[in-house]
Amino acid sequence: MPVVFCSNGYRFFFFSNEGSPREPLHVHVRRGGDIAKIWLEPQVALAESYGFKSRELSDIVTLVQEHRSEIERAWHEHFGD
């Protein structure tokens, strides 16, 4: 499970097995027992969330927007596409 970056206690990562066929570009976010999945294409958007409050999700989406290039680069390096 490659970690792309950490910020404010959030860990942004991919699962090495992202489905077959692989799901579109996205990143998972975890802090404590809370987890969320954020799509990056066609735009940054919440896919699902378990445990995060709405304010936290807003912060998470902002962090993903700020780090979008880094996440995309890491995705393509990890999955080889």
C-alpha cells in the first residue's frame, strides 16, 4: 500500500490492487479509523467516506487538489501507465 504523502495526520495512499479492471485514478485517505476515497478524474470529488466529518472532508478535498500532480505522478509510477 504505497503512501503518496501525509499531511495534518492524514495519510494519502493507494492499494496495490485497485481492481480488475483498475478503477479510474483516485486516492484513499486514512486518519485513525476513518477512511475516504477521492476521485481525481474527471475532477477531484469524494467517492465515499466512513467516519470523517464534513469539515474534515472539505480539508481532505483541498489537500488532494493541492497535491493533485504529485498523486497523479505517483499513480502512474506505481501502476505503470
